[in-house]
Amino acid sequence: RTTVMLRNLPNALTRDVLLHMLDEKGFLGLYDLVYLPVDFSTGTSLGYAFVNGSAPGCVQQLWEAFDGKADWPVESDKV
């Protein structure tokens, strides 16, 4: 399995910011799909995303990098 669901993401988080975060954390070239659904009525994200890794080995790394993350680059009340 190569897909990770990231939950409890800040609603203000954009796909571009998430991609930048993935790249900064060393995942550049290790994923081939990032899906961050958006509420079209508000223009904000729905608070979750799917990231598909290009190899099964990066799933654990993705999980560890984002599990319990609280220092988001956008404001959020989510923990």
C-alpha cells in the first residue's frame, strides 16, 4: 500500500502549501499524487488529504513526518 490519508489538516491549508511542506520534509520525488479536497462554497480545504507515495517504503516516513503535527504554517485550532 502506498497511499496515506492525512487527517485534521487546517482548513486554511492549500495544496501548494502542502506540496511545499512535503518537499521540505524530504519527500520531493517520492510521491506522485496529492489530493486535497476543497469546499467550493468557502474555498477552504475539507481538512484531509491523500498522498500517494511512489514506493511502499515512503509510507512509514510520511506517517512519521505528519503524525501529531501541530506547527502548521497556517492558523488552525486543530491539534
